[in-house]
Amino acid sequence: MIARAAVATIAAAATALASPPGHAEPGPGEVRPPTTASEDARDGARAIDARPGADGAELAKKDRAARAKSLRHPAPPTPGRRPARVINLHNLWTKEWLAVDPSAPPAPRTLDRFLRDHFTNEATAMQPKLLPTMLAAAAKFRVEVIEVVSGFRHPKYNLILRKKGHQVARDSQHTHGTAIDFSLPTISVTALHAWAKGQRLGGVGFYADSGFVHMDTGAIRYWSGE
């Protein structure tokens, strides 16, 4: 009897050691108590960690491989409209450039600043018809560069030029922001002048020696200068 009791005691102790606290197996007729949320979370985490390749190092390795594959085989470009043909305006005085998309012209303030008086560095509101006129000339002769000789001319600078003997009008259209002097590289000033007269925009000046054409939105008139 004593031996059998000792064996039973040892078996009970072994069972207790095999079952951790809170996880004792229910005996006959007993109901196992429900697990808590924290216990379920721990069990879920252990299950995830047990899956092959689920550790952080393995996931990072797969992510790097996916990025490398996307670089070797990039997605094809999304279809869209054809890129715009840009016309480049070059201000010969300030040496600045202004790229213009004819379908989406720059804001008026941007153009006004680009065509400012180089002597005083002041700008004015330029006549809106001037830019489309220059772009039309570029389209006619199929060039991508327009060289701007003169845009806005401050009255002070206009007076200085007159005192120095330059052929500028006392009340020049340039002082009102309604005139532009320009040329097209590789296109003769004679051809540009003939085109300008055909636009009937306003005044057209022909400056063969200087190599540019004057166009303004004043009264229609024609003249030649140096």
C-alpha cells in the first residue's frame, strides 16, 4: 500500500510539472476556463513566428528582391499626349531665357518681368498680343528660338537714347509696353519683315542693318531704320 501511494504521488508531481500554471488539463467532469486576450495574442504571435520565412530578416530580404526586380523591369509608361514643342525666348540684353509652351503660355507677370527695361530693371504690363505674335512667327518659319532685342523701354531710358541721337520716337510704343523688337536666328530679316507686314497688327519697322523687326499694336504704319 505504501509503495502504491508513493508511485501515485510521484505521478501527480510529474503531471503538475508538465502542465505550466494557467494551462492545467481539466480533469474528468471539469470545464477548462477560457483564455484571456493576452494569452490569445501570445499564442497567435507564437504561431506566426513558427511559420517558415516569417521572421523580419526574411521579410526584408524579400522586400529588397522585389524592389530590385522593379528596377530591372520597370512598368511601361502611361500613355498620354505628345510633349509640347517649346519655343525659347532669349533676351539679348539681360541674357535670360524663357521657355514657352504655346499651348500653356506663362503667366503675364512672368512675361512682363522677362521683357522688362534692362536699364532701369523695371517692368510694366505688356500688351497680351505681342507674345502670340512672336510665337506665330516662330511657327511660320519653324524655329525654336526667338531673340528679343527690346520689350518695355522706360521713358527715362527712352529720353537718354534720344539725347544720344538714336532713332527712337519721343512717345515710343515701347514706353507703353505695346511694342516688341525681335529676330529669328537663321531667318533673314527681310523674310521676317514681309511676314510681319502681312499680319497687319499695327506698326512694323524694318531694321536691316541691326537685323531685327519692330512690331507694335498701334496704328498700321511702316518705316525703315538702321
